[in-house]
Amino acid sequence: MAQSNSEERSHTHEGHSSATNDQHHDTHVPAAETIPASPTTSQHQVIDHSQSQTLHHINEAQSRIDAAGVAVTRADAAEKAASAELSRLRTADEEGQEGYAWDVVRKGLDALEEARRASEEAKSGLREAQEMLSGVMRDTLDRSQQRREALQREVDRVNELVGRLKDENDRDDTRGSSVDGI
């Protein structure tokens, strides 16, 4: 982007004499080497979108964890119901109530099946939440690494520019001292 700005500047200076253009380029760092003051709006939008996606994944994982908690509660209730039905079955068996005993067995089996389903839902929900949170963590670490690398590139670029400016200043000082010696 900075390069296109320097090209635009060179087009706007075409009407000036070449001496003016040469003089201008001798005293300033070319526009292609300037350092951007801050991230652009599009970079902020990418960061905001990234954070929004992360929050969405975290909220989704939290919903799955909440649903798993509800499923665990259902499994506990179903297990208690099955236990109560088994207790009634023992009582019915001891009292010789076969017809009632079969009804109790059916209810007990239904309660156990509900407990199994609820337990599976809880496990599945917790696995999904774990996968989502792992993905969020990986994405966050990747973005953090990318930011560190981008920052290091900017630091290296600034250091290179500082080195060039120092070299130019040293050359100017050398030229100035040889002129003073004449």
C-alpha cells in the first residue's frame, strides 16, 4: 500500500523539474520505507471478527456443557426411578404379585434405558464441548503466534530502517566534515 502511495506521489510531482525531484528524494526516506502508524481498519475488523468467532465457540461450548449437566440430572433421576422400581419388584415378588411385578419390571427397564440415553447425551455433549474449547485454544494460540511473528517482522523492519538512517547520517557527517576541512 505504501508503494502505491509513493507511485501516486511520483505522478503528482511529474510537473516539477528533475532537480526538484532528486533533491526531494535525497533528503527524505522514500515513502515505501515509512512505518505505518497503526493497524488499518480492515485489520481491526479481522481481529474483531476473530474475537467474535471465539466468543461464539465459547458460548456454544458452554451451552453443550449446560445441556450435558441437564442430561446428567436426568440420568440421576432415571437411575433413582429404576432403583425404586427394583425395590417395588422385590416387594411384589415377595408378596407373589406376578402381574404387578411385570409392570414394575417394564417401568424399571424403561427408567434404566432413559438413564443410559441421558448418560450418553451427557458424554456426547461434554466431548463436543471439549473439542470446541480445544479448537478455540488452538485458534487463539495460532493467532497469538501470528501476531508475535508479525510484530517481530515490524521490529526487524524498523531496525533495518534505523540502521539505514544511521548510515546515511554517518555519510552526511563525513561529507560535512570533509567540506569543513577545505
